[in-house]
Amino acid sequence: MIHKINYKISIVLLFAGLQTTFAQKKDENIGTEVVNVVKSYTPTVSDAFKVKETPTLDDEETAKKEVINYNIFSFPVASTFAPAKGRAAAVDKTAQERLYKNYATLGFGSYASANAELFITEDVNDTDFVAGMLRHQSSQGNIKGVKLDDKFYDTGLDLTYGSKHDSYNWNLDLGYQNQVYNWYGLPKYFGDNLSEVDQNALINSIDPQQTYHNFYIGGSIGATDSFFDKATIKYNRFWDATGSEENHVLFKPSINLGVADYFFKLNFTVDYLNAKFDQAYSDQPLNPATTFPGENSNVILSANPNFQLLKDDLSVNVGAEVTYLSVLANKYDGVDGGTEGKLFFYPKVTASYKVVGDLMIAYAGAEGGLQQNSYRDFTNVNPFLSPTQMITPTDSQYDIYVGLKGKLTNAVSYNVRGSYLNEKNKALFLSNEYSQDAANEFYGYGNSFSVVYDNMKTMNFFGELKADFSKNVAFGINASFSSYNVDLQQEAWNLPQIKVGSNLNVNITKKWFAGANVYFVGERMDFQVDQSFTEIGAGKRTLEAYFDANLNVGYKYNERLTAFVKANNIANQAYEKWLNYPVQQFQVLLGASYKFDF
């Protein structure tokens, strides 16, 4: 019904619209009409009410809060999803080089030189092992301008038996060394006041050979889970071809205690030395037939307690050393110096602080100690000593130093240090006075050295730089500058003020490698008196600074066999390391090294 009414209304409206349209088209002029306004329009505003923003609801149903309970209906769903297994990306692995326990090296070169080494180590069982090292180095000499035999030999054998356990370890050492040297360093003007016939006869009568023997036995024991840390003991017997002999015993136990960040360590030392010489050099060369046996014997007893604190970036070690020196015998030049005992106190303080992590570490210290000198130690530094020495300890009262070390980059590290050292009875090497008397001992012709002692203060500056540019290139350089102040001697004999060294190692390919070692030593001073020719032969001597460069190249044929060539003193300098002792000039050594297991 409603639809019908709507339909009729629509038809009526449609006809009305059509009629109006036709009427407008019929007469567009609708005419004019006058309208009379009886009263003007005055609008008024009726009262309005404001709708509340928050209406008040009083409906009970609306105000009642409905309690809603939530329930979760869970049930297992079988999953057929199977994730694919991940696969690690392939990484190129470098084949690890096999490590061999043993090796042998053999080389020959110019000046009829030979170099050989043999190292062997084997496991006896799960805890014990045995090892041995045989080494030999020699040269037949033939140095240009040298008038005496200048060959040398150095052969040594070292044996070790050791045992390693979870809570302790120990080892026993045994060894022997034989060295042959020649006092070939005749002074420059030697024999110039003699006729050529007499000069040649005198030189040909000199047998300059000296032989050193050294035998040692010793051992050590250490513990890991005990207050006892370790102990070492060594007996060393040293003698030469002229009747000199030396016995040296060194025993050093130590104790460790640690609580939290605090560590306490106590070191003990028992150092006994007895050195005997057949004669004193002051009787040479004036009266070689008269001999006065010399003997030096002493024992050093010391205790070094120290306390270590580790706290964050700070490490401090505070300690001291108490030393007692007992002189048991002191005979030299026919004079008995008697026996005595003396007590010494030394500082043992060190500290380090990480200023910027491992990039910059500041460190400082003040240390001292009584150093036991020995005939063997002196000959290891200068083998051309006369067998007529006086041996006495060096009192290093204090060595104060401060430095800075760290890393410039991950591959470059540095270390700079300044120090001030005060020593009493500092050992210095000085050329012996001499004459040209045919009755002299073979070391009495200006071709040997003695040890003299003086009180000396040394100021030193040291700098070092190391760089591992990659796993194939490593470089290092260091320099040391020293200033000496002596009391009794005119100079700090044979000590250079400047020393510079540098090294470079390069793996060129997997097969080829090379290395270089370069060092510079500044001027040194010595003093020598020729009693037979004082117009020319007396006074100070200056040993010129020298530069030495060495190069080695190697080829790895396989993991066992490596061939090498070494070139030493490439600059071909005939410099003097010691007064009147020129060294071999350009040298070449060819050899090979072989690794193996039994």
C-alpha cells in the first residue's frame, strides 16, 4: 500500500513540474507588484539551554558494572612444517704446518767457517721427557792484516731430563762447553822499533791460543698448588789452558702467597764463587818469571720480600732486598786483602698504570742489587782477557727508571724509557800494557785485556718500536743513548754512548722468506801503554763507530727441509769490536735445516 501511495505522489509532482516549465516558456514576463511593508523586521533570540558534555545517568541498568570472564579454549594442532637445515658457509682453511720435535742444521761458508746444530727431544712416558742440544761454530780466521793465528772454535752439549705433573714439575740439567780463541790482536805499531828479521822472529814465536772449558750440573723444581713456588740450583766449573779455574754455585728458592688482589713473594739467594789465577798481570811483562797466585772467593746471601697489589688498572710491587757479602779470600798481585763481611740494603719497587688500556701504560721503578761477577761471564763478553783477573761483585745501589709503553695501532707497539743508574765497582774492560820482550807470556804483547773497576753513574734513554704489519711482515727498531760519569778512570772504557739496532722479517711466499739485521755502535775509548816504544805506543785510543748489516734468505723445500743463505757484514768493514781486534769482513754461509721425528 505504501508503495502505491509513493508512486501516485511521484506522478503528481512530475506533472506539476512539466506544467511550470510550459508556463514559463509561454509567458516569460511575470509583471510587477507593489508590496507595502507595514512593520520593519525585528529579530529576537529565544532562551537556549546548554547540553551537558557528560550527562548524568541514573538508569540502574546503565550504572551496573558487568563482570566479564575470559576463557581460552586450546587444543593441540598437528604441524607438518619442517624447517630446512642450515649450512655453514665454506671457509678457506690454511693447512697447519706439522710440528716436529727434532731438527738438524748444517752450514759452511767463507773463512772456512762451519755452523752445526742438533736438537733432539723425546717423551719417556706420559710425564717424563729427555732433550739434548749439540752445537758447533768455528772459523779458520784468515782476517786481512792479522799476523797471528785467528781461528776460533765453540762447541757445546746440553742435556735435560724433566718431568711434568699436575701439581709439580722438575728437571735435571747437565752440560759441557769447549771454546778455543786466539790472542791475535797485536797493536798497530808492534815491532816497529825492531829490525824486520827480529820482528818476524818475535811474532813467529808467539803461540796465542787460549782454551776455555765449562762444565755445569743443576736442576729446578716447581709446584703449582703450594705456597712453595720453585727452587733452582746450579754448579758451574770453569777453567782455561793457563791454570785458571773457577767454581760457582747458585741456589735460588722462592715462596708465593696470594689473597684476593694481594700477592706476597719471598725470594732467597745463595751465591758462592771461588776463582783462582796462577799469576797477576802486573808482573807481566816486566818480570814474567815471578808469579803470585791470585784468588777471589766470596758468598752472597740475600732475601727479597716483596708485596704485590693488583687493583683495576694499577699494579704495584713494593719490596726490598737485604744482602750480606762475606769475602772469604781476596788475593791479587801478591797482596792478601783479607776477609770481611758487609750488609747491603736495596730498593725493589715497581709500578705500572694503564692510562688508556693497552694503548698507553706508564711504568716506573727503583731497583738495586749486588751482582756476582765471574771469570766465565767476563770471557763470554770479551774472550780475549788475560788469565790474571781480580774478581769482585758490582754494587748496583739503585736504578731509577720511568717509561711509557703501549700500542699505536693493533699492529704497532712502542716503549720509551729513561733511567739513572748508580754503581760501585762497575766492571770495565781495558787493554793491558805490554812490552816487546821475547820472554813475555803469549798474552803479554798488548793483545789482551783486564777488568778494572770504578764507581760510575749512567744516564740512559731508550726507545723501541715494533710493528707486525701482517702475518708475513715484522719490523723492529731500537736506540739507546747513554751518558757516563766515572770517578777514578779517565773514561768509561769500551762503552759506547750510542747503539741503534733494527730487524726485518718477511715471508715472501709460502716457500720463500727473508730477514735483515742492521745495527750501529758508536765510538768507544780505550787506553794502552807500550813500555818499549812509549813515543808512539802510549795514550788513549779511539775505536771508530761501526755499522754492520746482515741478511738471510731461506727456501722451504717441504715441511721438513729448508735451505738458507746468510750474508754477514755486507758493508765489508774491517771494524774493531775490541782494540787491535779487527773482525772478519764480508761473509757468506750456505746451509740447510732438516726437521724429523723418530
